[in-house]
Amino acid sequence: LQVSAEPPVFLEVENEVSLVAGSKLSQLRCSRDGREWNTQLPSSVVTAAGSSDVLAVACQDRMLSLFSSCGRRLLPAIQLATPTSALHCSAHFVMALTARATLSVWDVQKQKALVKNESLLSILSGADATVSQSLLTQQGVPVIGLSNGKSYCFSSSLETWTLVADKGDSMVQCADFRSCLPTHDAPVSSGPLAVMQGRNLNAGRLASRLSSTPHHLQQSMTLAFLENQLTSALTLQSAAEYRHWLLIYARFLVSEGSENRLRELCKELLGPVHKSAATAWEPSTLGLRKRELLREVLPVMVENLRFQRLFTEYQDQLELLRTK
């Protein structure tokens, strides 16, 4: 079983290979970069997962063991309440989904639980759906995809499930942002938001079949869709996707002449100009400096003469901050 692609990590399991004092032991063998290690476990291995930093093994006795890439045990075995149905590792994060539809995520580096036995019942109840996909992002955010096309991620800061993708959402089908797509930008097709939305997102790029839709209706649906993309990328802590959709959103606001929203966006990215102002404003989001994002948004404004004054206003304030 290959549990990690970069670098390639291979795992081999042999259940009940030896008998010691009447107890059957299982053997776990791991190879990475030509180096091998092995260890014994007192119960049969049910499922395993790994990343370049951590290897997780769930056993029949509901014990979860965590090892470093060199085979060093990182924590005492974790006792799970019910058997594991899915296991994921990403960077130094581990996620376990149990047969009783509960989810836990641990930060192995900090030896801390990020999500603790969170029930999936709130997203499954009344939906007549089953879990069809599960993943863990590089930032330790758990994402659950359901058979009805809806995808949720659990936000540790909000302590709730949030809807990040819905393949049946008519706004996805009707949004038309083709003219706002960047001509030369790094692809974000491998980001968690793109992965959960899949090919369905192409509908927004091919909205020509909806040319009969009244402009004001298509405009409001596109706006709602783009704002959903922004907030979803933020909740998923996907920096590349957040920047990608922020610039598309800014282009759309400029092309549609939405001054109030554009001004609000610029104000949030600029933050307070005077240090004395008491504020909860953070200079960065997802590791991206907000004022640098504003510098990327400003050239977009020039495309609409109506925003010349707004462009000059924020350009001057950025220059003022730079010379302070």
C-alpha cells in the first residue's frame, strides 16, 4: 500500500504473523527513500494512512497508533470509541472517521485535538445521503463529501459544519464569470475547493446557454456564487484558491460597476492607515499579506473609468503607508 506520493512511502501489513504467549501479533513494515523499518502491533490492522510526516494505523481493537516517518512512536495508542471507517494523514495532521459517523482530527506536532468526536449527523440527517468522499487538507481541515453532491468542512474556529460545495446548486450552473478569468495564473485545480466541486465548476465558465437569462438575475447569481467561493476557500484555509477567487471577484465587481462592494473590499484589505486607531484588523489572511493583495486588485480598477477616483484614493493611501 502506497500511503504517500511525495516522498513515496510504502506500507506492508501482515496480520497475525506470530504467536507470543498465546497472543497473535501483527507486523507493520514501512519503506521510504530506500530505508525500511518495522514494528509489531498486538491486534490486526484494519486501515492505515500516511504522509511525509506521520503514519497512522487503526487496529481491530479500536486502537489508533501514530508513528514518525522513521518508525518512532509519537503518542501512546489512542482508544477510539468505535471502529475506524476511514483514516487520512496530511502533513502532521491525522483524521479518523468512525463507523458511528464521528470525526476527530489531531495535530500530532502539537499533540492536540483540533476536532474531537464531532458527529456527522447534523449534515446527514434528513439528507437521505451517505458519505462518498472524505479528505484532510494540508492545514488540517477535514472535508466530507456526501452522495447528494454537497460537501462540508468542519471549522474549528466556528465549531460548526459549513457548506463549501454543492454540485446541485443552481448558482454554480448559472454563474457567468468567463470574462473575469485570469489569462496567466497558476492553476488551482488541485486545491480542496476545486477537488470537492469537480468538473461541475466548468458550468460557470460555459454559461453561454443561459444567454436568455435576464442580466440582473445572472449578475446577482454570479455575485452570490463568487462570494461563496471566497468564503469557502477561507474556511478551507486554501490560500492559493482564496487569492484566485479574490481577483476574479474584484474583476467582476469592476466590470459590473459594483462600487459599494468594491470599496468595502479595498477598505478591508487596506486596514487602518493610522496606528493609533484601535482595531481588530489582521494584516494577513491565510499567510497572504492583505495590502499586497490590494496592490494586485488596484490595476483591475483601471479597466473601468468610473473607478478612477477610487483607484487614486487607495493608491495614495498605500503609497503613504509605504513611506511612513
